[in-house]
Amino acid sequence: MAGPVPTDSVVALPPPDTVGSVTVEHALWHRRSIRVFSSESLTIKQVGQLLWAAQGLNRGLVGRTAPSAGATYPMELYLVAGKVKGMKPGMYHYRFDGHSLALAKGGDHRAELAEAALGQSSIASAPAVLVLVADFSRTARVYGQRAPRYVHMEAGHIGENVHLQCEALGLGTVMIGAFQDDRVRKLMGTSLAPLYIMPVGKPSPSPSPRGRGKGRMSEAPSPSPSPRGRGKG
């Protein structure tokens, strides 16, 4: 975990909303991978809500929003901010215990991160990107050789949380696992293992009939296989 940072490098996030207006069923129905984003900036409120959904505290501040084998919590979460209102561009480490962000590196690093991810343009164009890294040793101390399985399962839990929270906020994301680990580690300034890169933003308007419907579930079109092959979706 990152060490102490100057207080002027810490960004306090607004309290998370725990009573939303979108049902779980609605979010599940409309969840899909989004790779093209509008130029619209995100707000600190939106960013804070996404970070909380991924790794925030819940249940009276004794648990997390995503399950973890034996409560070993091997994950660390970073925000690569490019266009977030009220925040300077930079890499920030999410501190779940205070629901805050600590600046790890200043500057806009979205393009560099995209290059480390085989040039995937969704990373460079999204206003912000979540990067999930893991310390496998935390889980291995309890579960030994089964630790990698449990850590990867936990990453999946977190990714789905982010997907559903994006839907509830009218945002989009895609789970990216294709990247060069060493380049991502070097850019992030960490020795931990990168598992997910999640660009987030407002979906770009599209004439596609697969656009987000606002009607009841019974009025939504029947699901059909995507021609794009969503992989993680």
C-alpha cells in the first residue's frame, strides 16, 4: 500500500450514494461494454461513486463492496484522471478507509497507459481510467497455492461492481486485460500485479439500436449475440 503523502496531495471524495434511483435489474439488463466515449468530463462525485463501488467500505465500515476470500483484500485501486472536474490530471491511489484519493504522480498519463495496453484507444479517450492491481501475498498467507484463483475471482467481482455502477450513473466502461504488465507497473510506480484497466466515461452518442433504453424491462428488445465478441462482457 502507498505510504504517507502530503495533505495537499489528498483529495477528499464526496460521501457515496447508498440509495440509488436505478434498480439492480435495470443495471443488469443494460450492462454492456463501452469503448467509445464522449468528450464530456466526469465529476468528482461520479469518480468517488465508482471507486466506492469497486473497493469502498460498507456495512457499518467493517466490510467492502466486493467480496474477498477470507477478507484478505489483496487489491489496490488507482485512478488515472484526465478530465475530472475539480481535479488536476494525475494518477491517484484510492484510500478506502478515508474514501479519498492520494496523488501518486502528476500529469495526464492516459496516452501512456493506452500504449502499455497495446494501443487501445478507449483508454486514451476516456476522461478517467481505473487500474486494479493485486498483492497476491496477502491472500497466499491464508490460502497458499489457491491464492491466485481467489484473487482473480475477486477482480471479477470488482469489475462487475464497476460495470453496474456505471450503468446506474449513465456512464460506461469496458474490462481490459490485454496489456504489458511490466510497462503498466513502471508507469504506475508499483511492484504489484496489474489485473484490470477500466476506462470510464459518458458513452458517445450512437445511432445504434442498442442504445440505452429508459423503458421497463418488458419493453426492452430480446438479447442477441454481439458481433464484436465482448470477451470479458
